[in-house]
Amino acid sequence: LCWSRLSDTMTGLPLRLAWSRLQSVKVERAMLQEDARFWPALGAGVGASVATVLHLKRRKQDRLADVVGVLAAASTVGMLIWRSRSAHLVRAKQRLSDADMKKYGLTHRGFLPDVCCERLPPSHEAWEELSAQLPALNRSGKFRAALEAMPMLSVEGLTEEQMRRAYIILTQFSTSYLNAGSAAWGAVEGDETFVPTVVPRELPDALAVPLHAVALELGLPPVVTTTLDLWNFKFVKRNNGGPFGPRDIACISTSSGNAAESGLHTVLTAMQSVVGPIVPELVEVHKAMAVQDNDEVERVLNNLLKVLTRYVDMMKDVWNLVDPSGFYDVYRPFLNGYYDESESGVEFKGVDPKGTLAPTCRVVPREGKDVVVSLAKGNSAGQSTQFVIFDSILGVRHLPDRPMKPFQIEMLDYMPRQHRLLAQDVLSNYSPENGGSIAHYIEAGKGTKVVKDLHKRCLQKLAAVRQSHFRVATTYLKAAAKGTGSSPFRDLLQDAVDATKAMVTGQLA
């Protein structure tokens, strides 16, 4: 209204057209979505404002000129601040409802909680005290004895947030009980005399019973998973609720106390914080495709492109924060699961074989009685829900006769129940039977040239992320035949890279 009245004092100047163009939806989207077009658009707006001020000055309307100058300056500063704070966020029209956010266990940080529970109530202080001593007890070889002396505690009455904390602690206890003797603690200091101890094949009931109970409650296997990247961080620097970097957080608890452990998980948690705000729109873009709303598809793809571009940069933090020897020789064993070639698994003593079992658990006869065992695999990047979403909406085609496809389906069981539900719904919503991915959308001739270009660029960045992951894995896992998830990781990761690159080269012009 103010600008309309001011412009009425002008005599046919083209400035009104310039200002109107600056405020149009097209230019607004250019400013927010395309870095290459933001600065020219901003410059046009500033230029129009300067020309207006000079025009008013010539007409000796100094007071109005001052008002326009102040408003233009404030608007420019505001636009720059807005852009700096939301470089990868342009709010989409299609987003999950509050009910669906709750259904899928999402927050404004995506798969991360707003804050993690850092300590269990006094009733479970025994677990917290043992957790605080865990790295020292593991290094000294005294943890097994300490655990066997631990009292039996129930997880009944804990809140969901406390359940997550209990799950982190108890899975760290389980991997420590089994694998601490496999860590070459002196290797980082050059000690080559390490001899690993025999790995037990059972967990004592004081650990097995509550671990199984909390895993069952959360819909997870009773083993270390990528929830270490979701539910085990605390802020060491002030955060305004937005994305953060690996140096802004720390792990609440660790198994080894090694810097490689903290470095790895803070990088992966920080990456989750970057994608988190756009998860609610990524999973809903199929609704925009259904009505051929290409503006919306462009907006979502552009946000995803910025996330993936940031991921490529953040993968470099692994090299700076994770020492290869510290990871391979000391921390790597703590990421192992229970799976072995004999498929005997790990027995969970005290767990009722007649009750409901957590994922990966089953009943087997042993020494004349039925017992509960788990063959769960260990921590793996394939357990991260976000990559199922990326592949589904972009249309990356993992063939069923290649290793990645069955592995990705298997890893659904290693996601928290609500996140697994989301992944399954996304797989369904973007299947060819239900409309397909953005790749199908483009192949059907519905996507604009901008949609095609953004889709191709997203695939290129996703391939770059996977290529970086491959380089990190082959460096940090050295000569290991299998990764921490008991998988032939070289074949898996190369297959993922190849499938993503194949989508790029097969992209329709």
C-alpha cells in the first residue's frame, strides 16, 4: 500500500514494472532457489530502489525519498539474512501433516529428536554409572565382570525418550561385553603385540532381558544400529533449532572413548540435521507430481540438491575427525553385530522363548531346551532411512539380482519402527504401480526442462556422495572383507554407485 501511494507520485517511470517484477513469484523463486539468479535479482531490486530515490530527490520529495531509502535498505538486509539462514530451505506447499509427522516419528529436525535424553531417572542410575565408566572398563578388560555384577532392572515405566536412551546404553553394553576384547587398544600407540580374546556367544540375563524388552518396544533389533547417529548427541554450542555441524555437538556416551568414535558419529548426526527439515516435503512430492505441479517439483528437487551438495562437503569432515587407525583397530569391533557364518547367533539368556520377539530374534533348541538367539548384523549406513527416500523419489533402480537391492530391504528391519513405516510407505508411493518416481514422471513427458536438469544434478550429487562413502569405507576398513554390517561392503557400495551413475547416463535430454 505504501509503495502504491509513493509510485502514484511518479510519472510513467518503468520503476513500477521493475519493482513488480522483483516481487513476482518467478523472481522470488529465483532469489530463493537459484544462487546464480539470486544476486542479479537482488541487484535489480536495489537498482530500482536507488533509481526511485534519485527520482524523488529530483522532484524535491526528500521526505519520501528518505522513507524509500530506509525501506529498501531494511528489505535488502532482511533478504540477505533470510537467505543466509535458510540457504537450503524453501518451504514447499506439500508437507506432511502434524498427524503424519507423529505417525512417522519425525520432528522439525527430521529423524533426529529436538533434544536427546541425556540421563535416565534415578531408578536406573546403575546403568548410567556403568556407562560413564564404559571406555575405561573396556580398555582394562574389566567390563564383563562389572556387567555380570549389574542388577536386573526393568524398562517398564520409562518414557519413549528414556527408552531411546536405555537402548543406546544397553546396545553399547552388549557390544562391549562381546567385542571389547577384539579392540587393539595399543595399536594407535604402535603396540603390535595385541592378541584378541575369545568372543562370548551369549549375553547375561541382567543385560539380555532389558535389552530385548526395550528393543521390542522400539521395534528394533537388540544390537548397535545407526540410532547411534540419532539418539546419542548433545549440544556443546548454542543452537537455534536449525542444522548444525559436527563440532557443534558431542556424543552423550561412547564405548571406546576414542576420538574416532566421536568424530564418526558427530559427522553422521550433523548430516541428519541438514536433511531433517526437508524430509516432510521430500516424501510428499508425489502429490505435486499427481497434479503436474512442476513448480513444486522444482522446489523440492532444488532443496534436495542443496542437501546433497552439502553432504559431499561434509564427507570431507570424516578425514579430519576420524583417525584411520583409531577407527579400524579400536572402534570398529564395537560396531559388529551377532551374525556369524555358522548362523549360531548370540543367545539372550533369560528372555522367554514363548513371548513376542524383537526383530532378528528367533527360538532355537540348544542343550535340550528352547532359547532365544539373535543373528542381527551390526551398524551400517544402509540402516539410514534417508537413502531409501532419496533412491525412491529420484528413481534409482537397484536390480533384484544385484547385492544392493536385497540388502536395502533387509536393512528396513534395523530402522526404528516409525521410520521403517515411513520407508515402506515411500517405497510404495513411488513404485511404478502407484505413479512412480520423478524419473518415471520425466519419462512420461511431464517434467519441465528445469525439473529434468535438477533431477540429473541430484543424481550426480547422490553418486558423488556414494563415491565418497566408498572411498572412506575402503580406506577405513582396510583389508576387511566385510563391513561392520556383516556385508561384502565393496560390492554393495560399488553397486550403489553404479546404479546411481546409470540413472545419470540414462537421463532423458
